[in-house]
Amino acid sequence: MLLDRVMAHAEHPVHTALEIGAGTGKATRLFARQVAAVTATDPDAAMLAELRKHVPAGVRTEQAAFEELRLDERHGLVYAAASLHWTQPVGRWSRMARLVRPGGVFASFGGPLRPADPAVEEAVRTVRAPFLDSDEIPSPDGTPPERAMQWPGTELQQSPWFTDVRQSVIERRYALSASDYLGHLSTISAYFVLAPGQRAELFRRIGRVLPDVVEMEADLTLHLARRRHEP
């Protein structure tokens, strides 16, 4: 459904796509099904090494942060899977506009992954409390959670380079093993910035309160926007 919504917004076939903060390539594999030329970028060499094990041979990789990307090539689609908050706010959208061809699409998607069982969620919250108040990512522009349009849609609506901004939610439910759930937590910035010893101890404590299989709520919030045609 995610891929269908992005491609429908594009309106025309997408021949090239650029991924920002590709990580280990979960989204890369999805978009490589329909886009002939995908370039996956990430500043972490280890992440890209893992990505290359799982993506088609035609996927190109580049070790670079968003702010380091060359601006000499434009793409029909630029997308970020739960990674846009890592980019610097100053100049974010002017740089993005130089990566998306006029009429092309920018897409950002992600959302919290939570245990569906309230008892499991509460148990995790309890053992997490001495280390972290919350593991959710606050809105980078301070948009309150009750507002209809959320970030980055709020910024896209104000950008002179993008139009046709849309927000939608894709409901997802699936199960993870306890170890896979802990692996997911290790990619979240709130845990990532903990000292290694603290992080290891917190994961040990969380692991002790998890069932073998964790039923998850994993709704995605998708933001889409179209690059304005230049005068």
C-alpha cells in the first residue's frame, strides 16, 4: 500500500529514486521493485554493508549524509524512511529541491513501533523509565500531536519549492520476535545516543519483560509533496 500511494502521487513512471538515510535497506528493497535505478545513501558504512546483502545488484549505494550529497543529479523520487529528522533544518528544503526534478515527488514516512498489548507496553515503559522519559521522536518543528498536519508536512506546506502536500496513515500490525524487537529499538535515536553500557543494560531489562513473540502496532504516517515546476 505504501509503494502504491507513493507511485500514484508521482502520476508518471519513476525511473530514478534517491533514498536518504537508507539504513539496512528495508525501504530500499520495497522501492527497488518498481524503480529501475535506486541510489541508497547513508553516512554509516556498516549500515550500507548490511544493506548490500539484501538489495538487488542494481541498487547503487553512496556513503554520505544528506548534507553531503552531490547536487548534480535530479531524481523522479526522493524519499526518507524514518530518517528525515536526522537532517539539518537549515537549508533542508532548498537542498531537497535540488535533488528532485521539477514535477517529481518527495516522500517521507515512518512512525512509532509499539507493542499492541497494553500490558507489554507498560512493562517496557516501566523498565525504560530510569534511562529514558520517552523513546518517541519529538516533532522537529514543535508541531503539537493534536494538530491535523504533522511534520514534515507542516514545513513542506510553507516551502516555496513544493506543492500538493498530502498526509495519510497506513495501518500495520505484525509480530516480531523479542530479539527482533530489541534490534529495532537499537535503531531509534533515543537509545542510540545512550552510553553503550547504559544501552546494553536497558536492553537486558527490556528483554526480560518481553514475551517470545511481540505483537506490534506499526502504523506509518506518509507525507507526500510535489516539486514545483521552475519558471
